[in-house]
Amino acid sequence: MLRNLRLPAFRSATAAAWKPTTLRQASRLAVSPATSLLKQTRALSVSGFRASQGLADKDLAHCLDSELSYELENQGEKVPDFLESFLEKDLFKVKDVPGQNEVALIRTFGTETITVTFSIAEIHNAEDMMDNELDNLDAETTEAAETSGSARQSSSVPEAADEANEEDDEDMPLPENNYPVRFNVTVEKPGTPVLSFDLTAEDGDYGVDHICVYRDAKTARTQTAEADYARRGHYLGPNFGFLDDDLKSAFETYLEERGIDSSLAIFIPDYIEYKEQGEYVRWLKDIKKVIEA
């Protein structure tokens, strides 16, 4: 745009040597609007860069403030009942660092140190499960409509029954936190290798996936790229489901004796949802500070 504006001015200047005075004046008049527009454009560009805030900042700050107010109203200041009950047992100490995904539950059992770790990122499993269930439901509904469309047209009774069933399904409460959550349990004894259990909690119960032995706690639990690389190259042991039934039962009793039971399998998803909510509120506050600064 600016290049096109400069071209007429250049041509008028070079032709001024032979143009009559009247034509020269006309050329100057023709050039003036272009030159003025060019100066205005430059002035607008410079003033835009000097602005301390963009035009969208105010709207974004308003939206953030509205969302933050809503979350704080629904969050409440009271410690939730499930967490208060867990802390009253004084079995595990909760290590929760604000701004971090990982949460650790730590306890001692004789000379052993038991550490349970999990991540709030596991809450995305719930979103994936919901998406898959909706996709499957859509596919089943479409297939049923295609195969039984003619039968439904011939009788109104099945239609009424279907509508009643749909209403019943809508009224049924959905189970809370009904999604798989992976977590890890390490058992450390002084001067010995570390036992590491990979487990999955779901539907108020848990299952063991693998049992691994690491030479030290640093390799077993440190959250670094080097430690993660070392763990990936380590032998994880056989699939737990392939073990002898008596051996599996003995391992499960071993874990339950150390507090790894169904109540913990219920607590972990509840705490993930609780912490994720708190991290979301903190995230909103931090962004709001940046936008309003």
C-alpha cells in the first residue's frame, strides 16, 4: 500500500522540468493527499507500538475476573470432608507443592518408608473416557435408528418405551471420579534395593500392573530426565496378571498391610480433582496479574 503511494510523487517530481506551471500545481495537489496519508499511517504505527496495553487486554481481564469470581464462590474455604477424614487417620503425610502436578503421600512402616505418588494430569483420563463413551453412544444410536426405523413407525408403543428408558437414563446420577488413575508405590529399606509398584485405581478399587526393583531411591522416584530414562530401560517384571494366584494374593496382602487399600483408591481420584481445582484458580490469578500489570 505504501509503495503504491510513493510512485506518483516520484513521477510528478521528475516531470516538473518540462510541465507548464499549471500542470505543476495540479501535480502538487495530486501528491499532497498521498503524502498526508503516508504521514498519518506512520504516526498511527508508531503510536500503536508505544501503547502499554492492547485493545483486547481490558476484555480479557474482565473475563478472567468473572471466571475467577465464579470459581472462588463455588470453591469454598473449608477443607473438604474426604481430605479432613484422611488427615485425621494420620497414616500418610501429604506432600503437595503448589504449582506442581505431582503429589506424594509418605508414611513409615517399621524401618520402611512408603511413598505413594500420583499426578493431577491423570484427570485427563476422565475427559478421554467421556469422549469415547459419547462417540460409542452416538454410533449405537445411529445404528439402532437405521435398523429399527421402520419398526418404530409401525408401532407407537416401542417409541413410548424408548422415551421412558431415555428419561430414566437421564435421571440416573453419574458416578463421580469413575476413571482410571495410575499411581506408584515405593517401599524403601535402609541398605537395600527399592521395591516399586505400578498400580491403577478405578471404581473404588486398585490393581497392580508391574513390580520393579531399583538399586536406589533416586532412580526409583527422582523426577528428572536422566532418572526417567534409566527407569524406561529397566526391567519392569512380568505382567502382574500372569503371576501365580497365590503369589498375587500375597503381594496384595503385603500392600494392604502398608495402607494401600480400597480407601486409598477412592482418596486419590478425589484429591486429584481437589488439587486440579486449586491449581486452576491459581492459574487464573497468575494470568490476571500479568494482563493487568
